[in-house]
Amino acid sequence: MKGPASMTSTTSADGILGRRGLRTGIEWSTPAAARARATQLVAEHRAQRREIVRNPHLSAEWARAAVRAPRLVAAVREAIGPDIAVENTFLVVKWPHRAFEIPWHQDGIDARVELDPDHSVSAWLALSDATLDNGCLHAVVGSQHFGHLPFSSEAEHGAERGRADQATGFTADASTALPLPAGSALLMDSRLLHRSTTNAGDGARVGLNVRYVAPGGIRRRDPQSPSLDPVTGTSW
């Protein structure tokens, strides 16, 4: 796979998750329990049609439990070491037939943060089934090899994110769709390019994005950001 001509590889190493830059097949919840939680969240946010909820792990017990799910934590520790903390979470609700596309971006860099890719990992947790129809993630497998890309800050749907400026040369044909059943999670290298499309299905698509870091995993951070929430280890 080749990216735009302006991109050059910044490292010969595959990164902490290997050549593909991602790992799938992680069960963080039973499908039934995840779908039940998604149904509750859809009912809770339906009136205001909220699409982004920042850092629910700091105030909602379900989210606090989710980021500490044993199999998920085990996979994160295998990737970045025994001491891990949550840097940030986003609950994302994609309402059916409502325009809401998340552009190509990397989770490890935006206007307020830069994460060390050797000491950080991003997780995406499916609460409802994430399908091709309802806006599952698409990733450019192996794109962590390009390193952190230049980005522009944009505020959309109540959340600021770093849009990867040089990712526009990638087409849908260059990306891999990553449908996930409810209760499953995937891990991504913090430099992996990914996006999601508008929900064209009949029901809401609900997911939780989590950024985990190990000690020393943050290179730059807005001092106004919430404090780290330690999950395991004693180095905090």
C-alpha cells in the first residue's frame, strides 16, 4: 500500500501492534450486556440527539467499568506494559440517517496532545453492532509507518479532533472496513489513520473510544485536560 507522494516513512519499526497497526477480536463485554447498555444510552440521549459525550469514564459507572474490562486491560498491558492509565474517552452515538462523518485522523495527535506511540494505544469498543451500513470504522492498515502527520484542528459535533491533512490522498479502496459485533473491541496504534462514515442503517450505532497511556506516554498536553485516570500499576 502506498500513500500520497508527500508522505515519507518516519520509521522502519512496525510499532507496538505489529505490521498492521491494529489488533481485533478482544471481548470487553458479553454481546447482550453491551447491547443493553447501548439501548439505555440511546434512550438517555435521544431527546437532545447528543453525538459526542466527553470522558464518560470520569462520571458514569458503566464507562468506568468498560475501560477496566479484564480482557481489554490485559490486551492493553501486553501492548504498552503493566502500568496503564486512561488519558481520554469519547462516547460516540451515530444516529441513523443523520450526517455525521469522522474524517481521516490519528488518535495520538491533535491540538492539545501528542502521544508517544511506543507508550500509548487507542481502543474502540462496540456497544452496539458496528456494521458497514451504520458507520463502522475504516482504517488504512499499516499507516502507522508514516508517523504523526500534519493536521488541522476542527470542531465538529461537539468534539475537537485533529484531521490528518495529508490523508486526503487515500481512497476508500485503500482502507479496510472494521465491522465489530457488540461487546468486541479493537486496539489501534496511536498513529493509525482511520475514519468512519455516516450511519445509513436503521438504528443508532454506539461506541466508546479510549486512549490509554503508559508512564511517559504523553509528549505534549493541554494543562486544562482532565488528569490521568490510573487503571493498573504503581508508577502514577
